[in-house]
Amino acid sequence: MLGRPKLVLASGSPRRLGLLNQAGIEPDALRPADVDETPKRGELPRACANRLARAKADAALKSVQLDDELRGAFILAADTVVAVGRRILPKANLVDEAAQCLRLLSGRNHRVYTAICLVTPKEAFRQRLIETRVRFKRLSEEDIQAYIGSGEWRGKAGGYAVQGIAGSFVVKMVGSYSNIVGLPLYESISLLGGEGFPIRFGWLNAS
């Protein structure tokens, strides 16, 4: 481990952590950022994702600067937005919100944007925005009510989790699957590797 730069994930999401682990990377610390994720009035989905990823990275950097053990670490932050046209869907926490999202997504195309923001040890910011297009089947009221009963939707952008039951709603997907889960792996790993993080360090015993 000596000499390996450290990595901080600016998220408390078990899905984002799981995706990083899938790529053979174990963050040294989690620093979830307490950021107001409410879209600004008239804000477009792409701009919202980019702004929030940067805000999360900024908040994590402030925390890391105060920690002797983590100072100089790489910091990876991300924000995922689900949108129908210019409309940003909420991270559903209430049954009514989830039902409204699912009715809106039923039988339609939507887009999932994840912005990733990497802070380098020299405190340079590198940002990417990834878009995946998704089409849902037409959902019956029974589908919607049963899915709400599963509880999977809580806290999820757009009111669904593609890695769970809602994966069976997807008719077509164009782009990155891991992006919909919450962390586009190809772009995240490329960004880390391009800035000098040893992405293959943990692969030897990954199995």
C-alpha cells in the first residue's frame, strides 16, 4: 500500500461504492456531501447534474483538506439526474412522487445523466457528463402499485432502481448501464487512470 495515492468517494451511495468495487477499486474513505440537490428554476438536466457533482466535489475537498490522513487524495463525486425532455424528475421519497414518476415514464423515452467530477491531488477539477437513453414499457396500474410496494424506489432519481425489479421495465437502452445505476464505470475509471491513479492496483486479488 505504501506510496499509493488515496481515493475518497464523495458519496454515501452503496450503489456507487459497489460499482467502484466491481472495478477492483476500494476507496480509502467515504465523504458524503450534504448538498441541496433541488434544481434551480429553469435549470436544464445537464446543467443541474454538472453543478451538483461539482458542489459535492467542493464539499468533499473542504472535508479532506482538514484531514491529515486524506489530504492530497483523489476525490470522486457524482450526481445522477433523470429527465423527460427538459423536466427533471425528483429523487422520490414519497409514494405520490414515485407514482407520478412511474406514470410519466410509462411507455416513454427518458434520459439519465450522470456528471462525474474528479479532484486531483493538486486540486485540479476534471468533469465529464454521461448520457444514457432509456425506454420503459407501458406500465399498468398494477405494475406501478406493486413496484411501489417493493420500496425499491425510495431515494432514487426518477423513482426507480434499474439494478432491481425496474430492470424488467426497460425495453431499450442506449448508452452506459452503470450510468443509470449511478456511476458510469468506463468514464470514471478512464478519468482516474488518465490523472495517474493506479486503477489496476487492487485487481490481483479482486476475485
